[in-house]
Amino acid sequence: MNEKELLQTIVESIHEKKGHKVVIADLTEIETASAQYFVICQGNSPTQVEAIADSVRQYTREHTGIKPIAYDGYRNAQWIIIDYGFIFVHIFLPETRNFYRLEQLWNDAKLTEIADVE
């Protein structure tokens, strides 16, 4: 499986639980980045943030056989991160996403906005 297929599978899993405002940050040209890609999205409540994270982990495993290396943030579900090695998935509540502004923090990255699914 190549990185583009894995990214697409992750985006599909986010849309399964109505995650929205999905952005893929391509960090491959940034030498100091901790990953090659960030997938950033949000849910409307801690319950939805947790459901999106569960969907990413389960859907990705079922469709690719790939399990995350680690994940964190379930305790308060304001920001859950899932680590796939070269891809980090960030699932935020809107106010937490606005506070940390990962898209602006990594403004040298190529950002791709993914349309929300109705």
C-alpha cells in the first residue's frame, strides 16, 4: 500500500463519522517535520471526536491491515492524535483546533482541503 492510498483510507474513515474540515498537510519537503503528512479534521463534540478516532483506527485496520503505532487524547477527547509513523492524524474539537492552528504552524507545508461529505 502506498501513502496516497493510506491517506485516502484515513479520509474515508473520517467521513464515515461525519468528521469535517479535513486538511492534509504535506510535510515531505520540510526536513524538521516529525511526519510526512498530517491529516487534520474536527468533530462537533468530544463524543464525535472519539467516534472519528475509533473509526480511523478500525476502518484503516479493516481496509489496509495497518494498525497505528500509538494514539493519545481519549481522556478528554478535545484533541486525539493517531500515529501511523509517517502520517499523524489529528482530530480536534473546533475551539482546540483554533487554539493550536496546526495549519498555520506548518505554513510551509502544501495544504489540501478535502470537501465535506453531506
